[in-house]
Amino acid sequence: MDFSSFFATLGAMLPGIIGALLLLIVALILAWGLKRLTIKGLEKVGFSRRTQSWGMAKTEEEGQQYTETVGSIVYFATLLFFLPGILNGLNVGGVMDPIVNMFNKFFSYIPNILTAIVILVAGAYFCKFVKKLVHNLLLSLNIDKWYAKLTGSTTGADVNEGQIAEVLATVVYVLIFIPILTVALETLGIKSISEPIVAVLNQILSAIPNIITAAVLLIIGGVVAKLLGDLIENLLATTGVDKYSRYLNFRSEVSDVKISNITAAVVKGVLMLFFLVEAISVLNLEVLNTIGAAIIAYIPLVLSAIIILAVALIGGNILANFISKATGNKLFGEVIRYAIIVLGAFMILEQLHIAQTIVNAGFIIILGAAGLAVALAFGLGGRDFAARQLNKADKAIDEEIDKAEDNNNHTI
């Protein structure tokens, strides 16, 4: 065995081995120091408590485990950073070529990453400044009170003080931040990440004018609907039509429901639907346009259903009152009232095209069953009762006719 060549080789490798050992010691010390600094820094900023607020940890101990995990990641990342130099000292650096290339690419992106971070931080501060400025400006203009006046709501109950100003200021913040975010992503230079996100953000930016136009249309529609609805309500109230509102109740009793209020609400709703459909069409979204067209086509059916409901309620109440007074029996009146209301309900379902076959079949079955029940009741066990009721109704009708004739004779 040639010891001279062995010692010569060992002597040639010894400086590299010693350098690798020294570098390993430095790496271990530095990794340990960075780990401790990282853990201390995270404890200073309350990272474990933040993990609880973020929902990552349930207890303080779990949050501390996250802190230890971050410290361990820093520790092994530092060792990995020194590993290529250590292996090169041992003349086995070729094993680490893929990792070295990865580190080189990572470090080449560091300037872009830092630039993107600076852009985002500066942009966020700028957007926050503009948001605060807009918020204070809107508060000075009492935008919430104007909104409450336009919508007829009270600021204390329906609208929190400063809520509208906060929402509008947030919208301005987002509109300014989107271009800044786009620039930051393009600065990264990572096309596989930035290009899809930038494309989406550009689509959002291109849609912003249409969104603003749609929002303006909705605001104008709300104002027009309120003004016209209030005008119609006041006009109907001055005509005295509200005195007939009791006929809209099931039992013709006095209630808070007024014809003027219902008519105004229907007008407001229809106008807002028209403006909503127009705002949807401005967005140029095919699916929403189809939905809007379907809504417009369905409005006449809804209006006719509302008219049928009103006629059924009014007609049922009037006819029920007349029959109750004519016969002196409230039961007949109630039967007529609910029969007309049920008939109106079936007509409404038919008008709205809701399960037409089932509705028609159900109506025929109910009508046939009711007719059969009445026939059996009067035919088998209620002939005397029916005769008395019919005689009473006949006398009441004759009395009404005689009174009318007497009034006519006195008038002549």
C-alpha cells in the first residue's frame, strides 16, 4: 500500500475539510442565533396571540408551537444556504447543483420582490390616506343624512352614522389599490403568477366604468321611484280612496293597510325593477341580461296577479257583507268571502304560471267536493234549515226592494 500517495491526497483534501468544518460550525452558530432572534421577535410582536385571532391556533400553547415552527424554518433555511459551500469544500458540490441553481434564481428575484413590497406598502399608505380624506369629505357633506332623506329612512335606526361615507371611501380605496397591485405583480416578473392575476385585475378595471354607470342608474332609479311613489301616494290620499281600504282586509275591519300605500309601493317596485334591469344590461353580462329580460317579461303577470288579489279581497268583503245583512246569517257571508278569496288564489297561481296543471286539478277537486258537500247537507239533513234560511233571505230581499220603492215614491 502506497502511504505516500494516501497522505498526499489527504493533505490535499485537508484544507477543504477544515474549511468545510469551520463553515459548518459558523452555519450552525448563525442558524441557532437567527432562530433565537426570530422566536424572540415573534414573541415581541405577539405572534402566538395573532395566530389565535387568525383562527390558526385555539390556545396560547398552539400559537407558541407556530412560533417554534417559524424559528425552525429559519434555522434549516440558514443551514441550507451554507450547505453548497460546505459540500464544495468536500469536492462533492455537484450534488447540490440543483439547489444552488434554485438559490441563484431566488436571489435574482429578491430585488423584484423588494420593489413589489415597497410599491404595495407605499400604495397601501397612499390609498389609506385618500380613503381617510374622502371619508372626512363625505362626513362634512352629511352624505348619510342625504341618503336617509332620499330613502325615507331614519339615520339612527336604519343607517349607522357614517356608514355610507365609510362604504364609499372603501370603494375609492379599492379602485385606487387595484392599479397599484397590478404594477406590483408586473414588477415581480414571474409571468406564471402575475399574468393570470393581472389579466383578471385588468378585466375588473375595464368593467369599472360600466359598474359605476349601473350604480348611478340604480341611484337615479331609487330617487325617481321614491318621488313618483310619494306623489301617487299623496294624490290618492287626497282623493279619499283610503276610506275603502277596509275592504282589503279579510274581515273588512279597520287596519293599517291603505290603498294609497299599496299602490305607491307597487309603483316603486316596478320602477326599481326597470332601472335594475337596465343597470344589469349596462354590465354586458349575457347571463344577467337573460335574467333581466325574463324579469321584464314576468312583470305584467305579477301586476295582473296583484289586481286579481285586490279584486278578490274587495269583492269578497263587499259580497260577504251584503249577504250577511240580507240573510241575517254571518256564516253564509263568511263562506262566500273565503270562497271568493280561494277562487282568487287559484286564479293568481294560474296567472303566475305556477304548476298550472296541479292548480287546475286541485281547484276542480275542491269545487266538486264543496258542491257535493253542500248538496248532501241540504238534501239529506238540512232541508228544513235550508228552507228557513231561504225564506229568511227571500223576506230580507223583499224588504230591501220595498224600501227602495218607498224611497223612490217619496222622491217623486
